[in-house]
Amino acid sequence: MNSRVKEKTWLHYYLRSTSGVIGAILVFIMVLLSLLAVFKLYPHDPVIQDIENTLKGPSGKYWFGTDQFGRDIFSRCLDGMRRSMIVSIFSVAIATLVGVTLGILGGYFGGWFDSVVVRMSDVIFAFPAILLALAIVNSLGNSWIDTSLAIAVVYTPIFIRVARGPVLSTKEMDYVKSARILGFSSPRILINHILPNVLAPIVVQIALSLSWAILTESGLSFLGLGTQPPNASLGLMVSDAQALAAFAWWTLAFPSLFITIAVVGLNLVGDGLRDSLDPARRNS
């Protein structure tokens, strides 16, 4: 009796990646905590001040302690992570949509359009990411939408390059040339033959960019140009804790821990996706 060998999927290879599994667990925890904030399932209100309980250490009532205004740090970490997730997802979604579209079209059609896309990317890359984001936020405003747009502008060129590179090589493949000879339209070739070959690096880049976006959002809030008080932001909490950390370590430790877990988790997920989607790495 002949047994059919099932083709192994990318998920099979992903689950073989220790770093990928650990990253997925960390990201799941952060998403779950963010959902608690979305549905306002806080132990305490993250904004209301309680002067009688300022700078209380971790306890049964206040798991992560309280800040200088008596606000529960655990509740504020939940709300801060929610904001970071929303900003990062929204900004990376915009950067992916715009960057991948420009990269694929520029790489496929070439000519003056490709030159404009490449030069535009080079100009944006010439500026340090955080400085460019600072300038854009300072011009637009401090709302979460403004912050998302600023981060999207910074990361769009990355997706342009990630998408454009594979397109330049794929469009010279025999099966793409055959499709042109057979009279297939450009949209059909792009969707059916080009796009599937650039999906893998794009998916990996999305995971990595989400982690960078969380760092950038936290950095902007740390510098006072992101989320504004009394709203919670992990970066803003770290900034406020600088003067308190010497005698109230929990005010700095727990927001920093949330940022670290989210960033490390997403980076590990990116590593796992890269290993599972790259045929060369599967067999290594």
C-alpha cells in the first residue's frame, strides 16, 4: 500500500523554530493584555489619581505598585500597551500597503516611475528614523493618528526595498516572460506570478516593523511628542519614572518590561517566519 507523503507547510517548519515559538507566546501574552485594556478590564482606572496611595510598592491591591499620582501601574501598562499596539498596527499597515505597492510597480515597470520611487526612498533613508518621525509629529500633532502617520512615512521605504528587490529578479523568469508572450495583462501577471514571490519577505518584514514601530512610538512619547498626559503610554511612563527609579524601582521596571517583551517577542516571531518561509533555511 503506497502512502502519500504530505507536503510540509510553513507552519510545520515554524513550530520547529524554538525562537519562533517563544516569540509567538510572548506576542500572544501582549495581545491578550492589550485586549483587556480594549474592553476596559482594568483592576483600577489608569487615569484617575489617588493622592493617598502615591508610590506604593507592588502588593495584592496594586500588582505593579503605583506612580507619583497614585495611579495603578499595572492598569497603565495595559492601557499603554494597547496604545502601542494600535499605533504600530495602523502605521505598519499603511507602510506595507504604500511601500509594497510602490515597490512592486516600480520594480516591474521600471523607467522614470521606478527612478522616482528609488530616489524618494533614498531621501527618506538619509534621515535618522527617530528624527524624521519627531519632525513629522511636531508638524502634524500629538494624536495617535498623527504618530501613526509619522511612523508609516519612516518605514514605507523599507517595504519599497523589500518588495522591489524580488520583483526585479522575478520579472526576468521564463514563466513571467511566457505570460507576457501569451498576452496576459500586467495586473494578472502582478497578482498571479509576481506577488506570490514577494509575500514571504514582506510577511517577515511586517513582524520586524511592528517591533520597531512600538519602539518608535515609545521613543516619541518618551520625548514628549507622542501620547500626552494623563493618558498612559509605556514611553511616557518610562520618562516620568526617571526621577523616581532610585526609590521607586517599579515605576521604571514594569513599563520597560512590557516594551522589552513586545519588541523581543515580535523580533523572535520575525526570525521564526524567516526560517519557516525560506526554503534554504528549512534544510539547514
